[in-house]
Amino acid sequence: MKFGVVVFPGSNCDRDCYYVIKDILRKPVSYIWHKETDLNGFDCVILPGGFSHGDYLRAGAIARFSPVMNTIADFADKGGVVIGICNGFQILLEAGLLPGAMLRNKGLHFICRYEYIKVENSDTPFTGIYKMGQILRMPIAHNDGNYYLDDEGVADLEKNKQVVFRYLSNPNGSVNNIAGIVNKKGNILGMMPHPERSSETALGSKDGLYIFESMVKWLENKR
Amino acid sequence: MKTEIYKSLGLTDEEYKKIVSVLKREPTPTEIAMFSVEWSEHCGYPRSRSLLKLLPKTGKYQTLIGEDSGGIIVDDLAIVFKMESHNHPSQVEPKQGAATGIGGIIRDIFTAGARPVALLDSLRFGPLTKSYNRYLMKGVVDGIAFYGNCVGIPTVGGEIYFDESYTGNCLVNAMCIGVAKKDALVRARAYGLGNAIMYVGASTGRDGIGGCSVLASREFSEGEEKRPSVQIGDPFTEKCLIEATLEALATGHILGIKDMGAAGLTCSTSEMASAGNAGIEIELQLVPKREAGMEPWEVMMSESQERMLACVKEGKEDEVKLIFTKWGLNAVVVGRVSDDGIVRIKDKGNIIAEIEAHALTQAPIYEMSSKEPDYINSLNHLDINSIAEPKDYNKVLLKLLGSPSLATKEWVYEQYDHMVGTNTIALPGSDAAVIRLKETNKAIAATTDCNSRYCYLNPKRGAEIAVAEAARNLVCSGAEPAAVTDCLNFGNPEKPDRFWQFKGCIEGIVNACISLHIPVVSGNVSFYNESPKGPIYPTPAIGMIGIIDDIDKTCTQYFKKEKDIIILLGICKEELGGSEYLKEIYGLIKGNAPELDLELEKSVQCTVKEAIKEGLVSSAHDCSEGGLAVALAECCISNRGKMIGATIYNLPFNLRKDALLFGESQSRVIISCGKESFDKIADIAKKNKAPFCAIGECGGNDLKVVNNGEELISLLLEKLYAEWAHSLEKKLQER
């Protein structure tokens, strides 16, 4: 089982994700440069946080044109597991792999702090270890985390149980307090909170580690 | 050459004469521009160098003193750090001024071969009652967030203080810490005949021309338009530059590398040649430019950001270029190393400057005259009996907690990504930031400190206190204080009363650092911080790092457990001079700075260190601005998730009640511990001869201070928290 961490110019949580997989989870992992077009041998791809291309246009709007993104779409089509965290989530939205868009936080400031989120669907490759309704403590760190989708789209998400994580108290204005969603097929997760920053008690919370562990368990069962 | 030309560049008649005698001819326009920046206070330190030599360079850890930064060795790691000012650009254009200040200090760290792991900022503004000061503070915070968040280096700590003297001249001092394997360090040097001089990073434009000679080396006068001298930051390019540089350095092909910060190409060519005892010859036509028609001197003076100059082994140029190209960056051979010690600048093959590198970098040294300012005598005299004691101490405490200098800076640090890198063990809001060193069991603790009001009232003692307090903050987090970077912000050194302040502060830093055995490994001098209303308070910001040997023994300031015993180490004296209390409650800036007994300081610090190391301590907090009452309140409320109250019933000090609660006596630390640890801590204090007293107990949902049967303070934690947590944001939102 092998993890890949995509590196876009401007990614800055790539090393943190790599560290969690390699040193905490102790699974094989390697970096994938954004111009790569071959994902053979990978079981799971992580799109890390950061400011790809500086986010000078709209967060993720340039990164979605990176050659690796087409390959990731194929990879997911074939059932590969993809997780986009923070900027990675924004890129997945821009690429159309997940529905919706990100607006500037309602307070118009960058926010970095711990938040509580609730597990809304424990039947995904990313949440199998959690209990339904479990409360997790995880940090957020973003300018544009105000998730938006029209009413019809949101109703669809809710009906299909695509909302995986919800904020207990909405920090950024997201519709329906949404913190993380999956695609219909359930193998692509996008989330604004940072599980890689909450995978060790030394950092204040270990709640995020179980996302990665759930993925490992799910992939192992699939084999 | 016409007098107006060199005068407009900030050079004096004497300096011009000296340049002519060094060159043995009239300088060219490019040469005079180069001298003007290299001999400016910003680059050449002509007015401060002789005093800076007094700062101690050795301590408990092996020290590293590089060209652009310094550090210490811990096992096989080098910890490199430096603090630098970007005051004048921030006063002119706060967002870009602060942003490029961050960019510049980061480059000083990764050009040493170290990966930047943390940023801290020491900021000073005028009172937030003035709208321009609010604009400045919001802009500076925005600029730090814009740049620091994007480059992915956590901003983990710092300080913000407010005082009228900074109206018209705010201070933005940025500190960066980096970590490298000790044998991976590189210097800012060029050497080896025929080796390539490569220009890497962003293209050169007209931004920031003359920034360091014009902005940083003169006072502000009203109505001047200086905006074109402020540079524009591009954190995305910087992020790529960090990754590309560290990747390129790992090849071993780069012999030396230097940031093109202040005075751009001028500084990097002359200082790299001088440091390597070599010469450099470059052709300006080869320099990547983003504007057409730039004059040669403009190319030499440009302060465009995110650029560096590297000395690359002959024959390895293409390999290095490939790495930078991968990251979308320029990497161009613009010249070669020569062996004649001359910096030779060509444009289309014509020599436009030819100067001995050492002549450029050895700015003249000036003996400055110094005179005690008139205000010292009158302000130092404070008749304490003329100050009425307040009737309601609760009100005073709430007012102090809500004052912008003491209120929590959560509104600020929540806008900074302080967790990226997954090393931040102690989140902002405690005495010191703590950054773990992955792959070891150790951590770095870092803080910045300076009470400039103390320095104004007594420069020497104020600076001593800044050093002692920084060390105390680190000790409270469980660290051994290891080394200092100083960012020395003062007024115009050509005025004897300002220079007297500078001299006093240097004496204070030297004295305290020698006594506490802490070296000064890097730093920066920023003079001419004046507005038409006068100089800023002398502000020698002390950035200090310490080492925690076992991350499991990291300590934070807030109370942890009900029923824990609260202990005060140190002595409360009747000292109200220079206090936040006098300023906030009576509008008085008067008296002398609190006394500092460095022997007592050491006793207290040793006790705290030992007790934390033995695992006996639940919390430790330095007692500083706002005195005992504010420190106790902070212990109770600074962990919002789990606030714990306290009852203080034993304060065996025979003092005025306001001095007892709000006096700012030095060398005091509040610790809390379980009952089982009490005797052991008492023994450690006794052994170290530290004054020791159990003053109360943790618990409940309020803070009570009872003295001789009289209840002086009784406030619910929620009330304390509300005042402390929300006042800064409220004040910033005023219109």
C-alpha cells in the first residue's frame, strides 16, 4: 500500500502530510511533483494544504491546470482514494472533482485555531474508525474556507450523505456548517480542517490520525 | 561631482572626500550610489559598530556568527536565527512594509542553509485611539499574515506594545529561526577564481530604489512622499526560492549565497567578495529585468524582493540552473569570481564601477557624542505619596487587562498560521513559543521582549531587564536560555541625547548577557526612528532562543489543576516607576525602571529550571507588566478551554496595596504544583537561595486576592476573560 503527496509550487503542508504517513502511520509514501502524469503503484493520493501558485487568483484556480490533475481524475475514476486538505480541497473544487466553491471567510480574515467538528458519515474510506456523531478536535488555517453550494446542490449532498464533517460552531460562514465532503462515489474527500496537524498528542490532538488509519484499514479490506 | 547628488543619497562632504581618496579619483554615478548604501547606517553601521563589538559572543552552547545571521550548535544541529527591523517601510505602507520585512529575514536564514521553522514579530504602534495607528496595526498584521502564511513558516510568537512615542514611527521587527544539519551550513561568501556568480530568483525592477539609504537612514519629516521606495513582496516566489535554494545547496555545488535585500546587487556583490577575500566581476546586461530602460545604477540599487546571489563551482552552473528552473525561477550566470579583490561592474562591456570590495564594506567608524537627556532627572523622581491609592482594585485590574498592551493578542495570532510545520508544541499565548525539533526529543523555545518605557526612564537597566525577562520567559517554558538576537531601534544617533540612550542600552545588554552567560549571535541596528514630534522610546528588542532537552518537560503559563499550590518566587517591592498601572490609571510615565539584581534573577531562574526539569511544576509564569495581579489573572484565564480560578491569601510583603498588586518588581515567577511536590520545590528554592512563598491555591471560578484579611480582588473568571479577550478587537474596530 502506497501513499503519494502531491507537491504544487506553493504547497506548504506537503512535508507535514508526508511526515504523518511515514513517521506516525509508518506506511510507504513519496512526493508527486505536479507535472507528474503517472500514478501507477499508488493507492492513495493526498493533495496537501498551502498556497498553490500563491493563490493570487482564486485559491486552487491555477493548480487545477497542473498535469497531475487529469491523472488524478483518472485515478479516482478507477477507484483510487484521494484526500484534499485545505488548499487541496480548494483545488478539488476548482477541478470539478467535488461540487461547490470556496468563498472568503465571513470575517474576511485568515483564521488559524482549533475547532470542533462532528463526524456525519462514518461509512466512507476516510472515517471507518470513527463513530457516527463523534466530535473531533482539529485545527483550521485558511482565508477561503467558506463553503458554498446552491440550495439544490446542498440538498443533494445531504441526501446522499456526502457531508462527512460539520463544524460545531461555524468559523467561516460555510453553508450548513460543512467542513468536509466526499464525491458521490465516496472515494474523494475534501476537508478544510487539518488532520495532519492533529495526529499526535504532543501537538494537542490525535483525532486527525484516524482519518489516515481509516484509509489504511479500508484499503487493506479492499484487497 | 555636484554636491547635491551625493547629499541626496545621504552622504556628507567628509564622506565624499573620503571616497575620492579611496578611489584616488572622482567616483562614477554608480560608484557613488554604491558607497552611499554600503556606508549607510543600515549596511555599514558606522555609528554603532564600535559599541556593538562589546556584545559577548560565547555562552553555554557553541556559537556561530555568520555574515547575515548567527546561531548555536545543539548536538549535530545548527539553530540559526536573526531579528531585523522594517520600521520605516511599514510606516509608509504597512502591509507591504511588514510583508517584505518578513521576506527579508526569512532569506537571511535559508541562505545560511537552514530550513526556516518559525517566525516571531516584535511590534510597536502609537495608541489605537488614533485612526492612522489603527490603520498601521491592521496593515502590518495583514502583511505578516499575507507573507508568512503563504510561505508556510509558522508565526508562533512575539509582542505588541502601544505608546505615544511610536505615533509617526511604528516598529516592525521580524525574527526568523531556522534549523540545519551543522555541516550543511553555508556562508555569504564568494571565492575561487573563475567560479560563477549566479543571479537567482525574481527579476529586477525599479521598486525600492534607495530604500535603505533614504528610508532607513534618515528621520521622517512630514508630507514627504516615500512610497516608491517601499518594495513589494511576493511570498509565492519566496516559497519557491526556499525550496529551490535548499535543494540546490544539497548538491554541494554552491559555495556561498546571499540575499539581495537592502541595496540589492550592490550589497551582495561587495559583501560576498569582501567576506571571501576575492573580487567579483559582473555584467549588468545579463541581470534579468522586469522593466525596460533601467539605468545601471538603478539595477545596482534596486531592492526588488526574492532575489539572491550565489557563488557556484565552475562547471556546475547548469546543474544548479536546472533546479531553479524546475521551481520557475531565474538562475543566470552574471559574472565570475576574480582574484584581485575588486568589485567590477560592467554594462555592455564598459566598466561603470571598479571598487576594492573591502573599501565598500569597511564603512568609516564615527565616534558619536553622547549626553544624558534633560528629562531623565525630572522623570526619575517620583513621589509615591503624591499618588492616591485607588478605592476599587477590581476596577483597576479589569482596566489593566483590557489595555491594548496587556490584552490578549489572540485577534492577531489567529490570523497567522502558527501550526504549519507540525512543530508548534506550545501555541501562542504563553510566555514563550515552543517548536519541537523532529527526529530528536528536544525543542526550541523562543521569545521577544523589551519594555521600552523602562529603557526610556533608564536605558541601561531597561535593557538589562529586557534580557533578564526574555530569559525568564524561556525558563518558564522549561528551556535553558541559549542565545540572543538584538534588534536595536533608536532615534537619530547624531543627536547626543539619543546616542546616550543607545550607549546605555548596549551597556545593559552586555551586562545582563555576560551575567546570565548568554551570547548575542546576530542583530540589527535601526536608527533615525523619529517623527517631527520626537524620537521613539529607545527599544532594544531582545529575541532569545532556549533549548528544551526533553519535550515532555515543556511547561506553560496557565494553571492546570484544582487544589494545586500557588508559589511566588522572588520579592515584591514598593516599585511603581514606569509601570503599566501608573500609565493606564494615572496617565503618568514617571519614576525609575524597577530594580534588577542579576544574582537574584539567576537564583529564581535556576529554581524554576530545576523544578520543571524534575517534573514538579504544573505551570510557570513570569510576572511582568501589570504586576502580580495581572500575572495571576493570566494564569487563570489564558487556557480558554479550561480556566481555573485561584485564591491568594498569603502575601507577606509590607507594601502599599497598589504596589503589591500592580508593581512591576523584577525576578518574580508564579508557579503552581501539586501538594506532593511542594516540599521538593521548597528544597530546590532553598538550595538556589531563591525567595520562596506559598501564596495561595488553585480552584473555583473566580480570582480572589486577600491581604491581611482584606479582600482586594474578587472577580469571576468570565469577567476577567471578557475584558482581556475582546478589548483589542473592539479598539481596532472603532471608527
